[in-house]
Amino acid sequence: MDLTISMNTVLNFLHSMALSTNNKRWLADHLYEEVRAEEKAAPIVRSKKKLTEKEKDELFFSVAGAWKDDPIGDEVLEAIRIGRQPASYERKLAYFEEDE
């Protein structure tokens, strides 16, 4: 509230001055450039809306089964199966330099 009142006071002050159109344009351009520079330096972080449990469930179920009739879905599942290693799989380190 106080910030709004202060900004309105600044705006009223500017209106009370006899500024030409060129003066107003100059002021607006400089303020705009300053804002752009500040936004580049520190991007605005927008807070994420917290979803209710009901909204989370609706979002989850809206995509459930999304790949059911998609032909690429079978390819993805097969790639996952191939990529999985059996429990007996032993990792071996690969050395870039061989000992001589």
C-alpha cells in the first residue's frame, strides 16, 4: 500500500511538471532500459502455485495411459528392458591408459 502511494506521488509530481512529449519519451526510454538491464542481471523468479492433493491427482490421471495407443511406447519399453542389467551383472572399470 505504501509503495503504491509513493509511486502515485511520483507520478503526480511528474504530471505537475511541464514536460514536453520528448521529455516524457526520454524519461520512459531511460526507465525502460534500466528495467531491462535489471531483469537481465537478476531474472524474476515467479513462485510456483502449490497444487492441492485433488489437483495433483487430476494432473496425474490426465496423463495416465497417455502412451497406451502410441506405437513408440513399445519401442521405449523394449529399450528400457534392454538397458536393465541382471542382478548378477558385475561392473568393471575401464582404464584409459594401459599399464605396460
